[in-house]
Amino acid sequence: MEEVFSAVNFKPIRRKVTIETLNQEKSLPGQEMVEQGLADLAKQEITDFSLLLLIAAPRLKRLGIHIPDHPLPRPYEHRLYERLDQRLGDGAHSYYNSLIGRIVSFARALEREQSQQ
């Protein structure tokens, strides 16, 4: 949930960030993969993007994005890497790192957006 401070008592008011509110906002770096990952999780599909969101869930939840729980065993990082390794072989490591970098960029950009509101 997004923190917005009330002008009267300076207590944070939390606003839930959903796919719809993300679509209304200007595009953030990596937003398309977050939207796809949320859609995949809603359908209970295991994809690269849904696993990436499960990896980043603690930080994204603190930012107000509802990440549904999934019964998939942890660590999600290993599951994502295994999927990438099966598909990309030697290229899995660099692609994994780029996905992690993109989700971190998204979280930082969302933090900036929220701090400016």
C-alpha cells in the first residue's frame, strides 16, 4: 500500500497498488513485467515473471502491491533459475541477473513516485 500522509494528523494513509492503478500511472521501468507477473499469479500460472514477483514480494508488498501467496516451494530464486537454465543454458545467468535488475529498478522507481506524492 502506498503511504500518503494526511495534512491534518501526519499519519500515513495506505493505498493499495493494483494492476489497474499501475496502468493509470505513467510507465515505470519494468512495469510491463510486473503487470504480466501479477496477471500470471492471478491465474496461478508459473512463469518467469510470476516467479520474479514472488522473489521480490517482500519489497513489493511494502510498496503496496498485492502479491498473492503461492503454494510453490521456496526458494523461488532457484525455481526461476532452473526454468531459465532449461531454456537458455549458458545464457541463464546473465538473463537471471537482468531480470533481478529490472525488478529492482521498478521498485526504486515506484519508491520515487510514492515519495513525490
